[in-house]
Amino acid sequence: MKSSESNQSELFLRLEQELATYKNALSAATDQLLAEEITKYPIFVVHQQDITVGIPMIDRKKVLGNWSINASSLEQFAEKKIIMKDKLDAFKANFKDPDDYYCLFVLSELGANFVFLTR
């Protein structure tokens, strides 16, 4: 089990390094979503396949990176039943301040995981 945890930690560390180049775009999108009161809970979908969640921001085929990113929100995740309505309060309680963290929904070889990345 420890090797699995170690492998997962290495993958998340690599992900954090790869996403460092996207931080300016994530910051601008977060600030806009909050300022326009679109959501208090911005979520960025980080993926390498075609998905229909969120608004495409970055296409990995058009940038020097391995990831595409879509901007979304807790409200859309509830609407699409990615987060069930009975889990919304728990999700909100664990959601980190978007002024300090990005909430990422990462679709990777590890499956689908929520990750909070420091701004």
C-alpha cells in the first residue's frame, strides 16, 4: 500500500509542477468568476480527453502543456450530478478559500480526484 501512496504522491507532485504554467490563467478566471458573482465555488476541470463539463479555457493541443482546463462551478457539478445534492454541504465545508487555492477536478490515470492547488 505504501508504494501505491508513494506513486500517487509522485503523480500529484508532477501534476502540480505541470500546472504551474497555467496559474496566471487560473487566477484570472477565478477572479472573474468571483467578481461577477457567477459562483463562490469555482472548480477547474483538468483533463486530457474530451469532456462536456465547464467552459473550455485552455486546450492542451494549442499550448505547451499536457492538460486542457475547463472552468466550472459547484452549481454545475450539482446540476450534472457529479456532486450529489446531499453532499453539497459537506463539499462546501471542505472547500478552500478561492483567494488562496484553486479547486481542481483532475481526470487522470488516477481516476477523478479533487485537488486544491495553492494560488
